[in-house]
Amino acid sequence: MRLEVNRLGKEFPKAKGGTIKVLDDITFNSSEEEVLGILGPSGCGKTTLLRIIAGLEKPSVGEVLLDGSRTDRSNPKMGMIFQEYSLLPWLTVAENVSLGLEIRKASEDERREKVERYLSLVGLQGVAESHPYELSGGMRQRVAVARALTMEPAILLMDEPFAALDPQTRGEIQESIIRLKEATGKTIILVTHSVEEAVFLADRLIILSAKPGRIRKIVPVGLRRPRDRASEEFVRLRMQVLNLLTSLHVESKADI
Amino acid sequence: MKIAVPLALLVIWGVLSKIIDSSFILPSPLSVIYVLACPLENILGSGTLLDNALVSLQRVTLGFLAALVVAIPLGIGMGRYEIIYHLFDKAMAMLRPIPPLAWVPLSLAWLKIGMGSMLFIIALGAFFPILLNTIDGIRGVKNSWIEAVSMLGAGEYDLLTRVFLPGAAPTIWTGLRVGFGIAWMCVVAAEMMPGASTGLGYLIMYAYGWGQIQVVMAGMVVIGLIGLAIDLLFKSVEVKWFSWRRLDK
């Protein structure tokens, strides 16, 4: 699966007329099974970039190509994990997970088999008959991951999926994302505002500057897994990225 | 505890009826209870209390269903699609303040005396609460639900049946509950229109003509009790089916 983002730009209309440019000339490729972290100061359009890749929004200029063809939201090769509240509260966990399969009109056997397989892959066998509101935030996000996986997407897009979780749960779910990537060999594109999370999870980091969002640097992480957050090279890389982000943040403030 | 206020009202009513001492102004509670206790007795040749109540219930059900089959699809359309909303919004906002009773002359002119004109009045009463709540419910569906399900390959039809309808269902149900309550008020009013010869509304007016105020009040009590029972029915369904809305924060 080859993902190409070509000279992507996005402008939004302003309330008082005119437009505001949030993304400018974004170009990158991904052809390997990798975890790609997208980092940037607030207002750099990282979520917008992810939503354009998902097909939830249209770019003003440029294009996103998946194996050479343009993507749209109903492309089953893309799965998306949202920040929160993406599970349907009136359905049970199992019904939520099998939703995409039902829409695709998969057979009952296939649905049952896949719901079981992906729920156990994210470590949630026991809660199939529960409702989302009976689960913790971390469990809900894992259900959302299982639901996206049933569609067997080649690329999994994650929009700050752990932002609302407490630090401990966050650590656990980060570990499970690594296991997931190793078990399924998917490309994962992760938008986050946590440098530590990005350095821990990603193979490459795309660092955006703000107003408008431009690619400032693409940083290969190159740390072996399992990664030790306390190791010297981890800390050094984290500081390096943090410093870069701080300077970008100062820059974006200076523009105002 | 729950029956303290109704019981107190009953006592005050009893005392007042003793003081006033005129069955034309305020009949005693006992005389009203006596009428209620014999629901199968033909009252002054206008049918039994039970038959008249059943006729009213049948009318309200038909009128309510007629309102529902128009209001829910229109509400979904107006809630989901801006074009449909702008097309109907102003017309609906203008028609809504007109009370159903103001339509009585026109409904008689258009639909003649009888079932048709009565159903028209009843349906009008139920229509707007159902419509407004359906629009509200559809608009209240979370964008994150819509986007998440569309990422699973859902088309517009899937979104309507799997996200919009179930997501809006609790609010639509509130609309149905309020709408039925108003329809039930309208049925009594419709049965007081010229030409009516059955129903609780008719019974009340007929008994009034004969000076049988205890029958008038018995009819009123039956209207209140049936309204209460139906509201409880709606509420119990709400608790059973839509508890997710309360629990999901």
C-alpha cells in the first residue's frame, strides 16, 4: 500500500469573509508498514491533515493518493480512530464492532468470527455484551480500534486517540498499539500533541509549523523496540523534538 | 405520599359541594363516583361511558398516526438536509401558532361533519410537537458518530437507519409523548364540534344540556385518567429503550 500526499493545501472561510490558510504545500509518502507521527503546535492543522487523508474533508489544492487513486471517506482501506465519542451508545460493544461488517453485508459467521478475533486482539473478550457507557475511556478506545480493524484497512488513522485518557491507561494503550502494529503490519498515522508519545510510538515524525501548517522537518526515529523511555537516546531525541516544537511555537506567536 | 394531594382535593371538593349544595354547580364526589362505577350503563341514551371512551381513544389513535406518518419523515428531512429545512421552516413557523380549534370552521367546510374533520383537528394538534422534536433529535446526533460510521463505509441510507434514527429516537419519542397528549386534548374538543354524536367530548356536552353535571365531571375524570395512563405508558417505554441517553455522558 502506497500513500502519497501531494502538495496538499487547505483554506477555510473566515467568519468575517476572506479565508484562512491552515495547510500549505504538504508533501510526503509512506510505502512501508510504519508508524508515522504527526506533531506540531496547536493550530498547525494536524487534525485537518488527518481528516483530509481520511476523506472526511476535501483539500483546497493537491491530492491524497492511495496506490495511485484518490481517497474518499468510504474507502475501506482507511480506518480511523477518533478522539472520543465515536461508539454508538445504544449498541453493545459487539454490535459496535460488527457495524462495518453489517454495512458491508458480511455473513453472520464472518461477523461473529471477526468480532471475536479483533476484540481479543485488543484485549477485550469479556465485555462484548456491555454498552460503551459501562466501559472506561481506555476500553472504549480499544473497542474503536477493534471496530476499525474489522474492515481490515491498510492504513489506520488516529486523531489524538489517547488525549482524554489518564497517564497510566495511556501508557498501556500505547503498548497495545505497538503490539497491534507488529501483529497486523498496518501503517499507522498518528496525530498527537505529546512528544513523548510520538517518540515512543513512531518510526518517523512529521513536524509541522503553524499558521499555515507546513512540514518543517521529517525526523526518522530509529530507536529499536521495545523502547525505553528513560534511555539516553530516547531522552535526547525527545528533547531535540521538544526544542524544535518550542521554537515553532514561539514563531507562530510572533506572527500575530 | 403520592396520593396526598389528590386525596386533599377530593376532601375539599366534598366539603365545597356540601356548602354550595347545588348539583348543577358542583355535584358531590359520590355522585360522580357513582357514574364512574357504572361504565356499562347507557347514559341518557347517549351510550355508555366505556363505549364513548373507546370511540375517543380510537379517534385519537388514528389522528395521532396520521400526524406521525407525515411529521417524522418531514422532520428527518428538515433535520438532515438544509434545503428541505429552508423550504419548510417559515411555513411551519407560521402555521404552528394557529391553535387546532381555529381550524374547526375550515375543517368542517373542507371535510364535512364527521370522522374526517375530527381526525384533521386531532392530527394538527399532534403534528408540531412531533415535527419539532424530530428535527431537534436529528440535529442532536453527534457529528463524531456520523463520521465514525461513514468511515466504516456507510452510505446515506445506512447513516439514516443506523445512526440518525436510533440516535434521534429518544427525542422523537418525547415528541410523540407530547404530541399524543395534545392530540388527546384535541379529540375532546373535536367531539364538541357540531355533528358529533359519540365520544367523551360529545358525552360531556350532551350531559351538560340535560343538566347532568355529575356526568360532565365523570367524563372529565375519565379524560384525565386515560391521559395519565397513556403518559405512563410512553414513559415506561422511554426508561426501557432509551436509558443509554441518560447513561452515556
